[in-house]
Amino acid sequence: MADGLTVDGSLGRRFLTFIAGAGMAAASLLTIQHFYNANFPASIYNGSFCDINTFFNCNSSAFSKIAHIQGVPMGWPGLFLGLLVCLGALFPSKAFEKTLKALTLLNALGVIALFVYSVFFLKSLCLLCTGYYLFSFFAFFLFWRRGLKGFPLPSFKQIVVFAVLFLAGAYGFHLYYKAEQDAQLGGVAARVVKEYYSLEKAPNPSFISPFMIAQSTDRFEDAPIRVIEYADFLCPDCLFMYEQLNRLKTEFAGKINIAFQFFPLDKCNEVVAQKSNRHPGACDLSYIAAHDPAKFASIYDEIFTHFQEAKDPQWRADLAKKYGVEAALTDPNTKDLVQRIMATGAEYEKTSDQFAHGIRSTPTLIVNNRMIIGTLPYPQLKAIFESLAAEGAKTGDKRFLENWVEFQPPKKK
């Protein structure tokens, strides 16, 4: 009988080990790629949005507090270990296998912790992360069931070398993260603003929600910056947008109106009926928030502040009781109002063959009559709003706008 998984093991065992490592590395690489795509879209067309199940989605992980540590994405340890497992299959030695056996045990414990955190705290499961979990347990099984017998004592020299390489890679990711952040303030933001002005004009919905997140003027149309946000209280991307808009409404106080257009991706939303019930409970939250306009702002903040708890039916019932709006779930007037707001999503021409209408996912913003689908980093949205604020100042000074969109005054005929 072969002694060891890679050392004196059959080619079949080494091949399976390589597959396990390659699977770990591939899943980690995809997770890292999604993290950067979600947090640093390079274009206004690449924003992250919700159109999948609230439990099985990767955006919750990409926007979570543990998505990165000082700019180092959580996928980096998995990528590094996956590559080591592949190397162990290609260049076997007893010392290397003992080290890998110890590392796969440590990794399996980490995977269990991440799984528990995702399911019980984030209340969602990233499909890319799940792929890594499966390959990790496969590698753990191989090393501990078919590998060298006994509890391994990893090679001290190898651990030191691997630690140095790991930290060097982590530092590289840290620098890359900082560079991505800086890029949002410069070239990327400028390109996004130009792309924004290149978008076709979209009309306001026939009925603008009376539920305002920020209100600078009595008439919605009179503010320099006008935002209509189609959003879902249980959408992780909407939580991200909530945090962005909270900063921006303070930054542009007196210049901005933001209308919250209820658009729960739940069974009550007939506009997305073909993919309804993606966020169970989102309709109930919409009714609770809409029942008493005077209490909307407080309920709106409380829901997003307790985003994970809001997925629990009992928490929603307690919320309604706290604000004295228990009748919201059965009140026909409240439901009719939310339905009227949701129905405006069907007024927009579809932007994809996969969906019947233009408003099909959350968040979707209509900013000064131009539609932005998905999230954008704060610097990008801020740059758009700065340009609109300068444009709306009506001072005749177009220098600011020229910097963003290479403004050229129309030629006189």
C-alpha cells in the first residue's frame, strides 16, 4: 500500500491532489475578481446589482466587513494555499506533504468559521466561496485520509518561506487596493462622468414616490441633483447604495432630492413576476415603511441599519409594533400605494433581452433623467453629483463641466 498522498503515492492520488489545489485556486481567484468588480467597477455599465436570490449571492460577501483586511481580499489565503497544494502534487516530498497536511487542517477550520459567519450572520452564501469550501474539504480529506499517517509536524523552514511569500503577496494586494481607491478619485471617476453624460435621457416615472430620503426643494424637479432610487430593503447592493447616498445627501445638502421608489424583488412585485420572491419579506418591509409617511425616514434607517435582522419575520413584526404600524401588512391603501410605485418600473423600455422592462433589478437610479443600473463607488457617484451641482448653479461658468466631459459649446448656425 502506498505510503503517503503525494510521496510514494500513485499518479492517480497526485492527480486528485492537483485537482483539489487547482479547484481551490480557481474558486479563490474568481472570488477575488468578483470582489474588485463589485467594489471598483471601471465603468458606469459594470455596477453590481441584485437580480438573484437573497441567500445565494456573492455580493453580500463582496460588501461585507470581512471581504478584505487592509485591502487584502479574503480570497488571497485560499489562492495561495491552492497553489501550494498544486506544487505539492507536482514536486512531492515528505516535508512538503506534512506541511500541507497541517495547512489543510487549519484551512478546514477557517472554512467552517467562514461558513458559519456567512449563514448565521450574513444570512447568505456566496456560490464562488462555496466552490472553495468544497475543494478545501476535498483536499483535507485527501491529506488526512490518504496522506502520511500521524499528526504532521510542518517543516519550519517551509513555513517561514511560505509566510514570507504570503506576506509579500498580501502587501501587493494592499498596494493594488490603494491604487484602485486612488483611481476612483482620478481617471476612473472622470471616465464614469463622461459615460454618464453619454447615456440616453430617461423620463421620470409617471408617479414619483412621496417618500423622500433627502428633500431640498418643495418640487422634486427644482433641485440641481434629482435622484429616483428603485430599491429593495433586502438587497445587499441596496445596502451598499444606502451607505453611499447617506454620505452624499450630507455632502450635497440643499442641492439634492432623493425619492425612494419601492421595488421589492418579492412576490408582490408583478413587474419582475417571472423572477419574483427572490427576497422574501421585502414586500412586508415596504408596506411597513410606507404605512405612515411621517415615520418613513426612521423606519428606512432602522431597516438598513439592521439589514441582516430584517430578513427575520419576527424582527419585521417587532419593527411594525415598535412604530405602531401593525396594520401595514393588511391595509389596502398602503398596498395600493406601494403597488402604484412599483408599477412605474414597467414604464421603461427593457435594457436587456432577459428582462421585460428597464427597471428589473436593484438598485437602479434615475439621476437627472439618466439611468444608472447597479452600484458605483462613492468617488464615482460624488463626481457625477459634483458635475450636476455645478451645471445646475447656472453661473455661466462651464469650466468644471469641461474638465469632466470635454464640454464644447454648440456652434451657432
